[in-house]
Amino acid sequence: MTDGAEIIMVKSVQDMIDYMDNLTYPQAVSTRAVRPLRMSLLVPRTTQLKPAILYVPGGGFISAEYGKYIEMRMALAAAGFVVAAAEYRVIPDTFPAPVVDGKAAVRFLRQHAAPWGIDPQRIGVLGDSAGGWLAQMLAMTNGETAFEQGDFTHQSSSVQVAVSLYGISDLRNIGAGFPDAIQRVHQSPAVTEALLVHGPAFGEFAGATIHDSTEKALRASPIGWLSGPKPPLLILHGSADTLVSPQQSATLYQVLIAAGSPVEYRLVAGAGHGDLHWFQPATIDRVVAWFRQTPGAPVTASQ
């Protein structure tokens, strides 16, 4: 002891969390380019068998900045989950590229479960806005082989649980119930959901609106994949969202309830699209509690 030194008593209540970034999970290969897609990991340093949560970021289908939403990701890691965050292909790439990439990210986690202590039987997905759309798509297409491309296709890409924050369930009516000026935006061939489905105008192709092919729009929408069993899904949306209509979440909730699927819906009073409501402990704790319930908390290896 040294005279004048303050003695601080510290009780260990939190595990260490290791962070890794710039992992390449697949390579998107085209005729003239090979593009690595990146992932980061938050890994609690424990000996427990840990569920993994894949975070896929929003960005209006034109960006996938996977470094976002660190508040939510750190809260999940502090709760004992391995948390991956992955970028994915966006416009000018078209559907199904984002879904192909999301499923590749899930397979990557299963392939490398052992070194990171991941329970391969318990992998969930979380996304916001366009990432919410992708999280929904991954959940709704469990078992669909059409999107299985790239590495580790011997691994399952199925997710056991999903959370969608102000996500898009039906590309045909993202602005449902909004003023006419917004409706006209979504009728444009230049709006991002139209570019996701049809691609940009080029050569002899003059472009197309989202309504020019109901079949293609529905195939690219979570609500177009209603058959078969679904994993538990938690849907959250803000009542004051002026970018993605809350009717998107309400409609998906209603059709899943009618089908007997395990789904819960939370409307966040006064919340806009990605505003500060979504970064508050009250919201984040709801999501963490959901994942603690399904797929459940980490367990010791002997359990």
C-alpha cells in the first residue's frame, strides 16, 4: 500500500468481449470482378456454448454499412451472444443477391462455430429497415435451396429466430397509407425497390416500376414466402415512421398470426425511422430479452 492511494474494490460482473473486423465471409464472383464481402464479430470470452446473432444493416438497398448499431450489438454481446455484422451486395446488384449473401453469412458462422464457441443449432438474425427486409427474407425462406450459392453449401443457412426493426415486408407498397407525393415516389422506376428488383435503365431496357411485375416484386418480398414453418419472429415498428409505412409490419404480423406462426409485434409510440427511440435501453432491452427467450441464453458445454 502507498500512503494517499485510493483503494478501489472491483467485483467481476462482465465477461471480456473480443472484437474482430474485416473477415471475408464469401467472395462475390462475377465475370470481371471478385469482391470480398466483410463481416465483424463480437465474441464473449467464455467457455459457454453461445447462440450467434447475425446483424444485417439497413441502407435503403443502396448501402450496407455493417459497422452501424454498435449499441444494440454490444448489448447482445454483453448478454453472452456472439454477434456478427455483415455487409451484403446492394444496388446496382439486384435481387436475390442480398439474400444469397445473407444465407452465405449464416453458413459461414456455422462452418466456423467451433473456434468462436457458437452453438450451430441456435443462430438468429437481426436487421433494421432494408436490413429488416433481409432478416425477414432469411427467416421466411428457411429451407429454400434456390438461394444457396457460394461456400460451405453443406451447412444449413436456416435461422432459428429473427428480429425486424421497421423492416419492409412487401416491396409493392412500402409507402402504404402515406400522402400522394410519397406514393408517386414509389411509382417511379428510379425508386430503390424498383432498382433492386429490375435493375437500372440501360441499353434497350427503359427501366421498370415495382408494379410492372407483381410476380417479381412478390418473390423479392418476405410476404411472398408464406408457405412452410417459420422461426419465431419479433417485429418492431415506429408509429411515426414516415419512410417505411408501419402497415408493412402490421400486415406481415397479421398474415403470420393467421397462419399460426410464432410472431410478436411491438409498435414503438412516437418513433420515427431509425431515430433516437431505437438507441434507447428500453428498446434495446426488448430485443435482448427476445433473443434470451429464443434461441435462449448461452449454456455450459456439458448442458
